Amino acid sequence: MSKYAAMTDHDLVGLYEQGVDEAFDVLLSRNQERVFAYIVRLTQDVDRANDVFQETFMKAIMCIRGHQYRTTGKFSAWLMRIAHNLVVDATRSNKSTFRLDTDGQMDVIYNNSGFAQECHEEEMLRMADVQTLGNMISRLPMVQQEIVHLRFYEELSFKEIARITNVSINTALGRMRYATLNLRKMIMENSLDLAV
């Protein structure tokens, strides 16, 4: 076990910035699985995900060593924002390889504070059979899949999700609202029983 294992991500970034390479090894081991899973979900292509994953950590290394890292939240959220931006850039330059489906929906502003907390649909979805729910999530447009993944699997706040996906909080809330409504519709159409 590394002598740096008990340190916070913020402290590890500071050490790595000063030239302690082992600090980045700890950061990588802590974050690699969730960042890779996030990239796979976005790209739906393991080979492409591997490329983006490597680019993500190379960019992180360059930013930290170049003293460009600024503490604005969780280190993992910062990494996922880098990954998200790299996927978007790759999508623009090579649309035939994979694409992010923006589902043609306009950004909808929800100023209702009720959306900031878990709504009835989200609670219902939490109770649905995990495998069935996973299959339904995969049928959502990509931007909705992304928001569901970040909210439920990564357990990020809407503020963090907005930062990662480079949209406003209202847009993130709107996408979650569409995702939960679409999933609820699928549940009702398939007459699925929800666990109690």
C-alpha cells in the first residue's frame, strides 16, 4: 500500500504538481474504473474508449504539471469533464465512428426547485429491476443516458453534472426530467412490476 493512499485527491494533485510521480499513480488507481466506465457509456465502443481514456489522463498530466489545475470541485468530476470534452471533440471530427445523440430536443429551462431533489419518477426508477432498468437506459438518447449514469451511478450533483457536460444546471435538470419521463413510459408500456 502506498504511503500516499490516505491522502485526499486535492493533496495528491499538489504533490504531483511538485514532481512526486507516485501521487499520480494513486490518483489514477482511484479514478480509472469510473472514468473508463463513463467513457465507454459515452462512446459505446471499447476501443475508442481506451483511446479517449489515455488522452484524458495525458491531458490531466499536462494540466497538472503545467500548473493549470484549479480546485473547483471533485478531482473525479474534473477528469470526467476532460473525458466528456474529448469525446465531443472526437465526435465532431469523426462522426462515422460514433456519435452522441442530442435527440433533437431544445434545451429546456426548469426553474422549479423541485427538480433539484429526487422526483417521484427517479424514486420509482431506483426501485426498478437493475438489469431491466439497464436495458431501458441503453434505449435512451445518448445525452439522457449520460445524465442518468452521472446522477445514479456516479452519484454526482446536478452542479457537477452541468460542469462535466458543459451545460447549464437547468439543461442538466431538463435532460434528467426527459430521461425519467422516457423511462417511466417504458416501464408503463412494458407493464413492469417494480420491487417493493
